[in-house]
Amino acid sequence: MTDFSKLPVTVITGFLGSGKTTLIRELMQNPGGKRLAVVVNEFGDVGVDGDILKSCAIPDCPAENIMELANGCICCTVADDFIPTIEALMALEPRPDHILIETSGLALPKPLLKAFDWPDIRSKITVDGVIALADAEAVAAGRFAPNVAAVDAQREADDSIDHETPLSEVFEDQISCADIILLTKPDLAGAEGVAKARAVIAAEAPRPLPVVEVAEGIVDPRIILGLEAAAEDDMDARPSHHDDHDDHEHDDFDSIVVDIPEQADPADLVRAVEALAKDHNILRVKGYAAVTGKPMRLLVQAVGPRVRHQYDRPWQTDEARRGRLVVIAEHDDINADTIKAVLGVKAAEAAE
């Protein structure tokens, strides 16, 4: 049994756009009787996910229980950010029953588990479980997992070939570290896509893992909270591509924040974001836009060429009607001038 003096923490990981924020929002609305606290680790300095969650705050998870860390990967800023944040949440009155940590979509979960061994907190918290979200449609399409047979053949022919892409390593490390997999957006994948995604996950997992299909983040909290995995004490069962390294790098990926002009038609912005994915290998776009004549702010969330947008709330009287997007890609694919041009930012505006 878990030591009940320790506060349980659930780490929620998953690739870009897999549905982590949607899941947490649903857990906040239906916490199963638990008082929750949430830590959001953003990639880029526009707090999109944290802002979404705070807008959904309820008595069992009030806004003060939701904290954002946007200064980089929390496992790389343990002393400066992670420890003070955990201590601040534990000091709340009433104290949370459970903490959820939403990692960046580019994060490797195992280094984060190592952070729980930090002397200031290891006797106070325990990792109840690691939940990995996998986008069924994307996994079925093979975007984040290599062709194992082809890789093995290349390795035999030339040991110097880089046989793993950064995206596949992130995906595989997330699966390997998990206690349970949530297969999201099964409706978009269809029965055949779900079956393919399950096969990919089974091939990548280092041990048999439960896989649960989840649409729109709706899942019984009893399935993913209260696992009592004590994952920080179970590191050997969670192999990683980076186990031989003392630290890990994030240089494979980069992000920029783009201030975009007011939009006359949201469809034009959707087409621009689709073009970034199709023509310039952009992985993820998220943020807000102002639309001419509309009092509501337009929320934009995109993974690859799949773009979702909706009006999420009215513009506040004390805030500027300014659109801002975080654009994330592999390092070599980030070209600020090109991205701004596609998004309709004129040279004079970009120079301001």
C-alpha cells in the first residue's frame, strides 16, 4: 500500500496534440471526489494550456491550484521551479488530495521521475502513476514510430546511420515509461486505425500495458488515479533511449511566438496553419486570434495539418485584442521569417 503521508502525483505525458489538456479539464470537472491541483509545463512562453484550465476551475480544483511552469522542462529546473511549485501546492489550505502534472508534449518523462528523488520532496510525494496519451490516428499513420524492420536492415548495413528520429524517441520513451496508455481520438482513427495504433503500442511497450480508448478526454478517474505505482521506485522497468546519459537535451526542437494580425475570416488562419504543417514541417501550433467583429477570442489548436478552432471566451476589457501563436517544430524547421509570412505578418509588423 502507498504511504498515505505522501501526496500522490500523476504524470500525464503524450505527444503534441494528443489531448492532455482536454483530459485534465475533464478530470477537473469530474474529479471522483478528490481535491486536485495541476502543474502545467508549457513549451514556449504563451500559457495556452494553463489559461484553458484556469477558465474551467471549480471548487474541487480552484484557479489557485493550477500553476504554470514556462521556463523550460521542469526536470531541468528542479531547484528553481519544480520544488518550489510542489511545496507551494502542498502548503495550500485545504491541501490537495492529488496533483496532476501535464508535461510538455516534447518532454521525456523518465528524467521527470528522477526529479522526484530530490531530497526536499522525496519523503513527501509519490508518483501514483504515469499516464501516456497517444493520438490513435497519428500513431496508426506511423508518424511517430519507426519501421523496425527497415531500421534493423539499415543498422546491419551501416552502424553509423542515425536509425531513430527525435520524434520516434520521444514517443517510445513516453510509452516505455507509462503505467497505462490512453488511446485518444479513436473516432478520427476508425476501427482499423485503432487496431493499427494498438499494434504499434504493443510493439513499443517494454511490458504489457493496459490501453484504454478515450474520446474528448472522458474517462472514469478510478481508471487512472489511485494506481499506487510508486513509479519513482520502479525506474528499471521503464527503459529509455537516454538511460546512458546523465541529462537530456531539448535542442532537437524549437519554438517561436508569433503575434498575428486581426483575422477577417478564421478560415484564412486555418489554411495558413495547415500550410505550415504541409509545406514547412511544423509539428504544433496553439494560441489565440482576434477576429474582426467578434467579441470572443478564437482558440486555435493544431497538430500537424489537423486544426481545431473555437471561440473560448470574451476579450477582457483590460486586455489588448492581440493574436498570439506558439509554433513548435524540429530545430532545423523553425524559420521565423517564413512562418510569419505564412501567417500573414508583414515585414514591418515583424520588425516591431
